[in-house]
Amino acid sequence: MAFPPQHRIADSHISSPAIEPTRSPVPGILRISEIFFSLQGETSRVGLPTVFVRLTGCPLRCGYCDTEYAFHGGSRLSTSAIMTEVASYATRHVTVTGGEPLAQKECLNLLRLLCDSGYSVSLETSGAIDVAGVDKRVSKILDIKTPGSGEAEKNLWSNLDYLTSHDEVKFVLCDEADYLWAVETLHANELDRVCPVLFSPVHNALPPEALAGWILRDRLPVRMQLQLHKLIWGEARGR
């Protein structure tokens, strides 16, 4: 759905040029940080047993990032090897995440293969890379970076045009200033009319009770979420 430019809060925040994904020198190969089986800790799929495919690399450096280990390293795996590993967990739900998964162009092919194999697929993306090529069967979980993240200038606002009702928009909030910015962005773009909108406090930074109070006070049409996996396992990797 296209949003009239005059209605976008983004117009007052000039975006940097789109970040271009990198193509693997060998077709069908991706650099993978980890593949693991856990409960989905975020989004409207929270609590569902899910296979996570975490790709290596990210062009952003958000101040609250909790997966910095995925910036570098990892193993080069073929899409067929990834599909075999995913199938070994015998579950329907798959989340492709990072880092920033779309930083690797071959990710688009992996997403398509997962959908073709009958999985319910979600993609967690920073919103800094064009999502136009993402398979329409994928549920895009699109971050909108707030000023508190330190990366708000990387938001690619044209990505809002590709949101559908089975996608979700997520704001990770550092403080009340982030909250007010997110509320303005929500209303200016009428995001709740397009897809579910998620507000999440930065773990151990913004008190959840404070965010809950603001949402109730302002009657916001959003879903507040905490990171379930951190409530259960803390900061353990692979969860």
C-alpha cells in the first residue's frame, strides 16, 4: 500500500541511500551464524516452536543490539544444507533473522525455497534494505529504527509501500522520547490500518511498566511485547 508522501513523517527525516545487499560469489551459498530451534520470543507468533536461521552480517550498529556476535564469522552453507537442517526439527514455523538477513542477496532465494516447501516463514529485517523482492508469502517483521537506536537515518521509508496485512511493524523503544517519536510515526503513516504494530522496550533500559502505562494512557492501537526468550533464558545465545 502506498502512503502519500505528504502524510509521511519520514519526509522530515531525510533517508540515506538504500543499502545494497551483497551477492555471494557462489550462487546458492549463504554465510550463516547459527540455526537453532526455540520458542519464538517476539511478534504475534510469540510462543510458537520455531526454527531460527540467523544470517551473518549487518550494515547497522544499533546501540541496543543483542546479536553483535552475528556481525562477523559464521559458516558458509548451501541453501540445500540449510533446508536439510531446518527439516530436521520437524516444525512448521521458520524465522530468518540476523544480523540483517537481507544484507545477503541469496537470502531472497532461501525465503522462496522455504515457502515452496510449505513452511510458515517470517523475516526479521531492520528496514534499511529494500524489501520489494521478498516473496509475498513471507511475513515481514519490519523494524522502524527510532532516534534512540542511533540508526534512524538508515530507515528506508519506501519499504512501507510493501507492507501487507500479514506483515508487522516493530518499534524498539529506548525511552519516552523514542515512544513519542514512534507514536507520531504510527499516526502519520496510519500504520495500524495496514498491519499489526508492535512496541517493545529495550531490555533492561526502558521499564516495561512505563511503556505499558503510556500505551494505555494514549489508547494506542498497538501490541506491546516483551522478549519471551529473555524472560525464560536470559541472554543465552541460540535462544
